[in-house]
Amino acid sequence: MSNEDLFKTYTKSGGAKCPFCSASSAKFYYNTSGSAYLYTTGLGAEVPIKCLACLAEWYDVMQVVSIKVIRQPARSPMELLKIGTLAEDNNE
């Protein structure tokens, strides 16, 4: 099966079933602290997945397509420049 066919099969199930064997036992890899591994790749991320039924492994590849604002900044960018916060960030 081609990557494109596997992608279609996987997304048709909403990412809930293994694209190879159709089992519902695909799981995130977890690190020792109990959080899912997440590898950032510029404007996206890759999450390693493993099917516990057939042992196939793949990455869910995610891309940033939008943002959702949680809270606006308490100060304007000009105020932050005056107190040095933005200037310090730019020197890193």
C-alpha cells in the first residue's frame, strides 16, 4: 500500500484505527513522565504511534494551520520594549 493509500485509510477512521491492520489498538509512545512524545519540526510536529495488534509504527505528522488566542498580552509591544523584555528575547 502506498503512503497516500495508508493516509486515506487512517484519516477515514479519524486516526482511530491502524492503517495497516484496522485494529483500534494504536497508541502514542509515552515517555517516563507519562506524556506523549512530540517531536517539533518547525511549524509542525510528529508524534510516534505504534499499533499494539500488528506492531506497525508510524508518525502522525501535524502542521500548524492556525492559532487560537487564549489571552491577549497585558502590555503593548512598545511597553515591553521599554522595560527590556522584548530586547532580551531578541538577543538570545
